[in-house]
Amino acid sequence: MASTKAYLDYILDQLSELEDITCRPMMGEYILYYRGKAFGGIYDDRFLVKPVKAAAAMMPEASLEIPYEGAKGMLLVDDVEDRGFLRDLVEAMYEELPYPKQKRKPLHKEGPERHFV
């Protein structure tokens, strides 16, 4: 089941105390970024975050959910009503999150390929 745009808009509104929150649609779901780092997403109208130490410490009772078949588990954020908590959660996670991998540019050869014998 794909997530609804209405739920995405609700979560983005709840995260509005943070600057530089962006999202990217991905196969009916949404990946969420803070300052360019992916921290979680909306999957089947559930707000899930990466299970980094800071998130686990702030939500010790959170269940580990699978966002989609074949994916690693993520923590379910139950308390989506508390904007202050969401702000603190995402800020606490930031340092533990990896920067996105740089995509390598393909090597372009000029002219036709030549083989020498």
C-alpha cells in the first residue's frame, strides 16, 4: 500500500520547526532528508526513522518495522503529535547519519573506439 500525500503533508508540517527538510518520492513512498542526509521516510502511512543510536535512545520502546520487502528495519515513530520531540529526534540523529554517496560520472571517450592489432 502506498502512502498518501495527506500523511506526508501532515508529517512535513509536524517537522516544520526544522529548516532544510526535504523529501523525495520513491515508488509510492517518501524518503525524508535533513540538511541533505536521509533520516527516515513515510512507508504505508507510517513515519519510520533509521535505527541509529540517538533514535534508539530517545525511543527505547519503539518497534523495529520493515518499510518494504527486503529492506532493513527502521524505528516506528509513534509520537508524531509532539513537534518539539520530532525536532529533537531529527537533530540528535543528524551526526550519526552518513552523507549521500557521490555518484560517479561515467567516463566518456571521444570519438569511436579503436582497437589496434
